[in-house]
Amino acid sequence: DTAVSQTPKYLVTQMGNDKSIKCEQNLGHDTMYWYKQDSKKFLKIMFSYNNKELIINETVPNRFSPKSPDKAHLNLHINSLELGDSAVYFCASSQVRGGTDTQYFGPGTRLTVL
Amino acid sequence: AQSVTQLGSHVSVSEGALVLLRCNYSSSVPPYLFWYVQYPNQGLQLLLKYTTGATLVKGINGFEAEFKKSETSFHLTKPSAHMSDAAEYFCAVTPNTDKLIFGTGTRLQVFP
């Protein structure tokens, strides 16, 4: 009964490949997020969706494309992977949009680009 | 622009000792403040948050934090550290927008 789940947990791939990370939440939340955590543990938001609508897009290269087929899912597709894309990617969700609401994080996907 | 500064990327304490993790923020509007904890190889989990009202906020696992507007601080404390508290701790601010702005994190080590 995992609240926020991500697949895969680990992803190792070559430069130039295209890959996707999937996220699902079973909390009934309206808002979902993608964060990137770099090798120094710094966390930065990438995207946020509310009811399948993109509400935050934080100067992320357009090689990154989020897709929300429904409120419970937010997937991240990455084209032409680069070495600098190596990081841990976290999905999160909150009941509503807005700064006061608690965000629930998935376990993360560790992406390694060789 | 809003930002969060966590002083000390590493903090080490002995089991049973006081834990103090520092967080200062800058915000042009009254902020909402959070502390999240990340255990090894896991996602983040909310420890506590301040939105409005009482400035001393109690969270899970015996942690608490006090919002001090005059000092623009939101330090996290716990009277007595346990080995299980060893983790990465993140302070975050959200100034009435949808996004969390995180600090750079503080790694807490607890020695027996």
C-alpha cells in the first residue's frame, strides 16, 4: 500500500539514450511534482502538475518532458541523456496545490548516465 | 528571491545529546517553513511544518522547531539524540507559491 511509488528504482544507461521514469500515487492527491537531487544532495523542483495541468516548469531543458495521463500518475521522459542528468529523481504529491500542504515523496529513482 | 541557508553540512552528536540543526531563510513575504528528513536510500518525509499560529512547532520523533521572525530562523532541535536519528535533514521554505525551496541539507551523525 505504498503511497507514492516510482519505477524503476535504479536506471543505468548510455549517453544519448531516451528513458522514462514512472510515478504513481494512491493518496487521491491533486498535485504531483518531480524533483532532482544532485550528487551533493541538493534538491530542486523540476515540474509540478495540478489536476493534469502543468503549473511549474523550472527552467528545465526541453529534453525533459513530463506527462500526466491522470491525477494519479506523473511520468518523466528524458531524451538524449547527458552525463549531467545523473542524479536521483524524486516524485512527490500533495493533496492540493499551494505552499502549506505537506508533500509526500516517493523512494526515488537513481539515474546513472555512462 | 526566497532562499534557505542551513549552517553546517555535517553535524555529529553523541547518543543522548542535544540535537540542533540550524536553518535561516530569506523571504519577502511571511513564509511557510518545513523540515524534512531523508533516511539513507529513501525519499523525504515531513518532520514538521510552520504555517501560522504558535511559533514552536512539534513534529514526529521528538523533534521541534521554533519560528523566530526577528532572526529569520527555524532551527530544529531534539533534546536527546537516538542512533535512529542519523539521516539527512532538509529545511525548506515556500513563500505562498506552489513550490518548495530546499536548503542544502545537514547530515546528522549519531555516535554511541
